[in-house]
Amino acid sequence: MLSIGIDLGGTNIAAGVVTSEGKVIAQAQRPTLAQRPWQQVVEDMAEVSLDALAMAGVGVEQVHAIGVGVPGNYDRKNGVVVFCTNLGWHNVPLREAMRRYIDVPLYADNDANVAAFAEAMAGVSRNVYSSLLLTLGTGVGSGIIVDGKIWSGSHGVAGEVGHMIYRAGGEQCTCGQRGCFERYASATALIRIAREATMRYPDSEMKSIPPERMNAKTVVDAARRGDEAAMEAFDEYTTHLSLGIVSCINVFDPGMIVLGGGVSRAGDFLLEPVRRKVEKQKFFKALPIGGVELATLGNDAGIIGAALLHRT
Amino acid sequence: MLSIGIDLGGTNIAAGVVTSEGKVIAQAQRPTLAQRPWQQVVEDMAEVSLDALAMAGVGVEQVHAIGVGVPGNYDRKNGVVVFCTNLGWHNVPLREAMRRYIDVPLYADNDANVAAFAEAMAGVSRNVYSSLLLTLGTGVGSGIIVDGKIWSGSHGVAGEVGHMIYRAGGEQCTCGQRGCFERYASATALIRIAREATMRYPDSEMKSIPPERMNAKTVVDAARRGDEAAMEAFDEYTTHLSLGIVSCINVFDPGMIVLGGGVSRAGDFLLEPVRRKVEKQKFFKALPIGGVELATLGNDAGIIGAALLHRT
């Protein structure tokens, strides 16, 4: 049983042919060129899927489902992308439009939900009853999985943990609100915190890095080398991240918390302080909580999760 | 089909005989006297249940289940109250102990979960797939219901929305953390905010109220009468409450948010600004969200929810 998974991003469209166990046997990609009319983007989504099939030496008749992770909100009932801010899409009839090119059942969901689903089906949170994935990138994406299904909530808007209020009245968020969790736990937040720390440490090695080249890895690398400003910034960052995780545990107590996205590439350097601080800050001191783990599927999560959406 | 519901509080034990539709046909109560050994409290829980049965003219053989709402954490698998801070209970074998007096299956859960369950079975959130109850009292209790079941999370610690971090680094909470939601959305928080406002308004009518007599109703009544300090305080309070509700919506998007507890007695005076602010502050402006409603079962929620726990 094979299916196609499409990871629709603001920059690239990636598609892969995926087995029912979540193994990618071939993949292809092309640029999204998001400014084009949506019809052309959908046509390319179909073509890149056919490219991947050709590379796998598989005919379209061997494919029983197609799945898409969209950077926005998808209405499953009507098969419509309600909106994708990055692509400028509003009410795009994705299911109907794709059917003209590849006539198999189409499933779609928000990309962070898809990544969480991928980890729960074929990654670190496999066989865990409920899990929460946080992708620590430009913002904080998130997806909640319960009993092998994406928890989309009652109106399809659940899983926006990045916009949980974390410090009411705090940093201005792009969403219009102040103090959203992603202002404190994203890669963007780590960079901001590091810049502030650099002001207090004139000898910091980060002082010489031009602002446009500063990223999460720069800060992590400097902290690993013992740069005081970077260490202090990373410590503040992991405190915020841990407190937000504790919030999520206090609200819905997932069986596992999975960290993905750019900052998670810091590996154990991130995991060790986060696990320690979550344990220290948890509410019920005497009771166990879900473990914090690193995502294992990396960039393939989008393709794998999308390809397996037919299971939901 | 009748069952017994017991609401075990720090001050009183209340028990009721309840129909399968959630109607209380008789109830009785006696003081908890929480300092006693737990064995004596359990004996009184049984006796007050028998009192309620006698008042209803019903024999114990007509009762098929007994349910208990405990102000703490209950381990369903082992039938043990893991802890009840107010009662000083630790690892109390409630199921086994009650069986000596009334030998029917016993169910128990945290009291806020039980109240949420009551509203979902027989109150305002009946027939709603998922709901969140917030009880606005000394603290903020909460319970999450999904598909007619209490969502207890993976380790039985879900539904502590009062200890969601709302303003990291903010007000000190009794739990040891800073900035928990209940420090901004409980009746206690409303009183604190009103006191602070009174400092800025020397003419406030609240100025003459002795601190020990100040409560949520005092503030609400003064605000209704147009007292500026009280109006400002209540406005700040509803902003906090609404933002916290928006956080919950962004995380798990319940079908309905139900408000109970002391502050909810303000009725529409509370509901109108909260609904307006939640709508204004929501993340997905174009998508619908769950409605905010008042709990309808009042003080009986604890008995009704406990009595119906056998359905979970």
C-alpha cells in the first residue's frame, strides 16, 4: 500500500511516495513561487507528485491516497483550504482541484498537525496514546495527537500552542496579541534574548556577528563554547520553553512532549535543561508526567505525516 | 436506575440520591471535620449517603453505583485517593473503605472534573462534544470533557487550567510558581485587583469595606452601581479571564466554555464583557469558536456529577 505525501511550504513543494509503515521510497520537489495563482501551484503539486512516482518506478494506480500538509487551515468536510496566510490562499477548493490531476482520495491538514501526526505514526511518539509536538522555528508550531488522531478541536483551530498567552502584556506578537508563547520559545525569541544578553556582555563573541547572520545555531554554538552572554540567553530561553511545556501539562497532560524545528537541532544541549526544569516546575510534584523527547523524522515529517493522513 | 453522589468538601460532606437523568431526589449533609482520621470521614460519607436514601424512601438495593468528587487526585485503577491537600489525605484506599458500608461499585474523580462532567451530562454543556468548565472561586478549578468523558490526561493530572502560566514572572501562586492563571481569574484575584484600584480612587465606595468583608460580590455590586474603582477592577478582571479563555481555545478549542463558581453569580454582567473580549482577542478571526456560557447546576453539580460518574 503506497500513498503520496505533499509538504506544501511557502518556499518549496516537496512530495514523496511513502509506504504504509511511513518509509519514504522516493521524493521530489520544486519551488512554490507563492505569488502565482493557486491553480498553478496546485498543478505543480500534482506534477511533483508524478515526478516522485516516476522516481520510485510506481504507477499512479498503485497509490490509494494523497495527503497534503498546508501552512494554514483546512476544512476537511468541504475539502477547502480556508486560508494560508503565506500563500495568500483563501477558500481554495484543494480536493476538487487536485482530483483533475490525480484521482485518489485526498486528505489534508495544518502542517504542524501533520508533523505531530508523523512522529506519532512513525517517529518518536509512536505507540504513545497522546502527544504534543512543538516545532521551535520562526514561530512555535504545534500539533496535538490523541489516540492516533489529530486533535483539531471543535472548530478545527486547536493546537496553536504558540499563541497560548504566556506573559500577558509582554512581547508584541505578529498575531496582534501580546505575550504569546512563541515570542519566548521560538528560534526568533532565542535570537532576541541573545541580542539583549549581548548588550550586557561587551566581550561576548556574539558581539561580532552581524544581526542578519545571527540564528539559533549561532547562539547554541556560542553557549556550548562557554560564551557567558550566550549561556545566559540559552538558560533564559530554556526556562521559558519549560514553563510553557508545564502549562501544557497542567492543561491536558500529554503522554509525551516532542520538540522539533530549528532549535531542537541543539539535541541534548536543549533536552537536558528542559527536562530538568520541567520536572522542577511541574504542579503535582509526586506524580509522573510525560517525557520530553526530540523529534526523529526531521524534514521528512511533513511528507510522511501527509502520506499517512488517510489513517485518521 | 438510581445512584448516590457524594460531594466531599473541606467543610461539608453532601450526598444525594440521583436519577439517571441527573435529577437529585433527596440530599443530606454533615460537616467534614477534616482534622479527623480519614476512616471516620469515610464512615460519615457512608452515613450521610444512607441519610439521603432514607429521605428518598429508597433502599440501598435500588442503588447501582456510588460516586465521589474529591478535592484532590484519585487513582481510578487502584481506587485510591492519592492526595487531598485540604483533608491531609495521602493514599487513602477509598473504594475498599466505602465497600465495608455500602457494597456497590464506586467511582471517584477530582471535584472540578466532576462539576464539568455534571454540566456536560445534565447542565448547560449537555450534548456538546467537548467542553471546558472554569470554576471561579478561591482558585480557578477546571475540568475538560471530551466525548462524554472526563479528559484526565495521560497521568491523571490534566485540567489544571488554574495553573496554566498566564503571566510568567507575575503574581506569586500558592503552588510555588509565579503568574498562574488563577492569580488573575479567581475571586481572590478580583478582590486583589479591586483593592489595588481602590488605592487610585479615594472616593470609591469600596474604601469603607473592611478587608475581611470584601468578596467578589462586593466588587460586582459596586461596579453595577457605577463605582469607578470597581468598574475598572472588574474590567481588568474580565480582560484577564478572557485572555486565559483565548489561551485555552488556542490550545484545544473546546466546543463550549462554561463558567461556574462564585464570580459566575454575576451572571450577564460577567458574561457580556467576557464574550465580547474573547471574540475580539481570538486568534483565527474568521473562524467560529466555542461559546462562553454560565453553569446551570449550581451547588448540586458536585452531587450530580459524582452520581453519574458510572457512565464514564
